[in-house]
Amino acid sequence: MKLLRTLLMSFLALGLMAPASFAAGNAAKGKALFNNPKAFGGSTSCNFCHPGGKGLEDAGMQKEWSTPAGKTRTLEEAINLCIVNANRGKALDVKSAQMADIVAYIKSLGKKKKK
């Protein structure tokens, strides 16, 4: 019985850690998406307006974002506004792996600036 309880607790702990690690995103994959003009079905890449992430260095730290299409309350909303309006692509699900990856990449730009 004790072994069964230990196994169940181990699986529960692993199950709780998996979503947290997924939500963090992968900055390298996000950078690839950021530079891929076909990533969102649009006509250009994020890099077209933000070469090398220029202008986004503080985006990961903000509480409100101003875009040409208006203000947003989340970074994910700002990203989707750019994808739809500037890139003419399809918005991402805010809970998707792609969105988590792009957010991770944008947040990494601020870390590079501090070095």
C-alpha cells in the first residue's frame, strides 16, 4: 500500500510539473517562428518590422502594450494583433505551444539587453 501511494504521488508530481514546463516556452523555437515569413500563414515575418527583435527588448516586462492597432493588456494579445494586422496571418491560440515559444523569445530579448 505504501509503495502504491508513493507511486501515485510521484505521478501526480510529474503531472503537475509538465504543464509548467510547457507553459514556459522555448525561446529558440520562438526565434525560428519570429523569423519565418510563413509561420502564421501571412505575407511576412515578425522580423520584417522588428529586425533582430529591435524595439521589443522591454516588451516582456510591460503591463500594457501599444501597437498600431491599439492597446492591449497582454503580450499574447499584442503578438496576435501584429500577426493579424502587420503580417496578415492567422492569430495563434494564446495557450498554444507556438505562442508560448514566441513569448519566451520576446522575453529573452530583454535578458540580452541587460548583459
